[in-house]
Amino acid sequence: MNSKKKILFLDRDGTLIVEPPEDFQVDSLEKLQFVPKVITALHRVVTQSDYLLVMVTNQDGLGTQSFPEDTFWPAHQKMMQTFEQEGIRFFDVHIDRTFEHENAPTRKPRTGLLTHYMESEEYDLAASFVVGDRLSDVQLAANLGCQAILYTAEEEKYRKWKAEEEALKKQYPCLRLICNDWYRLADYVLMHKSRRAQIHRQTNETDIVVALDLDTPTEAVIQTGIPFFDHMLHQVARHAAFGLQLEVKGDLEIDEHHTIEDTALALGQAFVQALGKKWGIRRYGHFLLPMDETIAQVAVDFSGRPYLNFHAQWHRERVGGMPTEMVKHFFASFCHAAQCNLYMRVEGENDHHQIEALFKAWARAMRMAVEIIDDRLPSTKGTL
């Protein structure tokens, strides 16, 4: 399940380190000062996501008499060393040395230094962010096709931006957040991280590998050894628009129980991993689905508490090699591992239709529940 790489394009002065107000040059070790909370926040970002960190900075006249290189590099290298020691590594650093009046194509907000990111199919710029303390950084985001975050530690500037927020977002549709706190900034970025999970669950009875992507639908690859069960899980991937790869080796020579139960447990674990702290998700999802003579209702709450309320009546013991009694057990096992509530009700005459309608409605309800709708935690408790 290959995905394009996402990038945080980070301004330096004013965003990572304090920009001296007297001359705007960090040209000595004495002037080097990190903005509040940036090291802890960036450590969270690099350990909890797969964003690449790319620094992009204008350093007016670097290498000229007005800004000699021997005054720039000691402080810059000390900054990079400090980040490195905290596990914060930059994929690349781009420094433009020109003066503003030169209008160089490499100077922000122009993209001359960054054309290879724009030309490569390797990067997902639409899902990437530019973070900076000037409107030129927002314009850079627009020019790159990225999203933008305006950050400042200066309260006066922050209040001005917030007062103008509606107009700024109208002028710059790419502007997503105006922020004066790196912890909140990290929360927002992590909320938009790649929501993927890889689970390998191995017991004496089963060996299961799951790859789940909540945001990038791909052609599902599912092999459980039970064809009807495969068909149901394919329905989930298609109707929830999830990327799902699932390979199960189970003791089917005994019966289907362990394979179905352990698949549900591994899939539930994948949801826990992919959702993380659940910032910004809708949390609740519901769907009513008709299928011929059958009607299925499903509601889900990613509450952090497992509970299944299940109502179905079967007319035969098996459908396509899958025991009908294992349908309820599959969903109960998923609830336990995913720490969610599920309400499920189905009525109909054909058990194939009933089971398929349940899986499809479940998929649609989960799609609704995991959708990101804001930048808040969907709970008054402060945790889920």
C-alpha cells in the first residue's frame, strides 16, 4: 500500500527560532533562541507521523558583506545539531541568499528552490503544509499547491491575524490555521497525518497481516481462505473507501472460528492504530441500507468502550462456507479490539442478503465516523 510522501515545509526565523527584531539576522550563538515548545512539538510530529521536514528560508544577502557566512553557520549548525539530538531530522534544507529587491525565482514565495517537489510524482503536495510567520509563506503554499499554517509567537501579530482571519482565508483559500502555540499546531498537523496501520497478529491458530489506510482507497487484496468472508470484507473496503490488504493463514482444517475471530481482532487493532488519538473525527456514524427484501441498520461510536447490540435471525447455518453464528462473533470481536460501540439490526428472508447488507451498512457507518470534520477531540472528557 504505497502512498505519496507528505511534507512540512518549515520557515526558519520566526517559526523555529526567534527572529531578532533589531536586524532580523541570527548571526551569533548569543542570538540563537528557539520559539516556545517547538522542539517538543516537532518531536511528536516526527515520531507520530511520516511527514518529511523540509526547511525553506530566505537569508538576505548571505555570503555578502552585509551577512558574512562565518557569522551565519555557527548558529545555524547549532540549531540543526540541537534538533538532531532530539530526534528531529530534516529531509532537506533550502536557503535562498538573495535580497528581496532582486526578485529571484528562488526566493520565497517563489518556488525556484522547490521545483523538484512539484515535478515529482513521489510527493503529495495537496496534503502537505507550509508553516511560516509571514504572508509570503502562505503565498508559497498557494504557489506549491500546499496547505498553509500561519504561526507567530508575537501576541500582537497573532491578534491582528485572528481579527483578519475571515478575510485572510478568503484571500488565501489554502490557509488552514492561524496559531500562536506549537502544541496546537502539532495537534492540527497530526490530525491530518496519513491514517494508516500495519498489524501482524500471530498465534498458534492464525497468522494475520493487515494493512489499512483510512484515507486512500485502493484495490482491496483480501485472502482469508473463506470465499464468502473475503467477499464481505471486499464490500467493506469498497463501500467505506478504505485501502485494505488482508492476508490470513488460519487453521481451517479445524473450523472457521479462529480465522474469523482473529481477523476481526487484527482489523480492530488496525483501526486503533490508524485513528490514533481521534482528534477531529466525527466519531459517530450511522447508515440504513436496503438490499432487495432486506433492511440493515448500523450505528457506530468510536467511544473507547466496547459494546455490541446485535439483532438478527438466520434461516440457515452457513452461507458460502461461513457459519452464520460467526457473523455476530466477528462484530463482537471487532468491537472489543477497536474499542467501539456497534448497534446492528437486520431483517430479511435471504441470509446472504442479510449478512451482505450488514457489512455494507457497517462500512458506510464507519466511513462517516472516521471522517475528519474539525480540529477538536470529539469528547468533553478530554480523551477517547
